[in-house]
Amino acid sequence: MDSMNLTINGETQASSAETLGALVEQLSMKPDRLAIELNREIVPRDQWSKTPLHDGDRLEIVHFVRRRIKISMAGLASLRKPANLIPVRPRRSNG
């Protein structure tokens, strides 16, 4: 297939990918961490390999990043202390 112009996240890029699935592969992105909008419509992941791309298509690709939070043992201990908890008092009804 000839190269076409796609707008990906606001930037024009040339691509020869025929489908969304092929584009994800071409961009070396991990499909399990993506959401893709094609011309303002979200495309389900199971449809990417069947969804054709056309010159001038506009895509928004969101890449989810998994973050790990590191807590030291001292920090973990402080989370367990009841003194660090703020008690919640139920509201009294007037009646």
C-alpha cells in the first residue's frame, strides 16, 4: 500500500499501515496499554485488525502507564498507626 498521511495525537505522520492493528505494530506500541480513537470514535481493541485506515484519518492514541509506588518499611508502619487516622463522626439528625 502507498504511504498516507495520518494525524496522530495532533501530528501529521506518513504511514503505510492498512489497519489500526498494523499501525500499532508499526509504532512498536504494546496494545494492552492503549486506547485508540479514530475520527472521534473509540475503536474496541478486538476491532483494530479489521479497521482500515485512510489518508487524512485523525487518531488519538492514549498510552496507559502502570506506576509502582514504593513505600519504605517506616512509611508502611506509619500508615498502620491509628494515630494517623482521622475519625469520621456520623452526623446527628435534628429530629
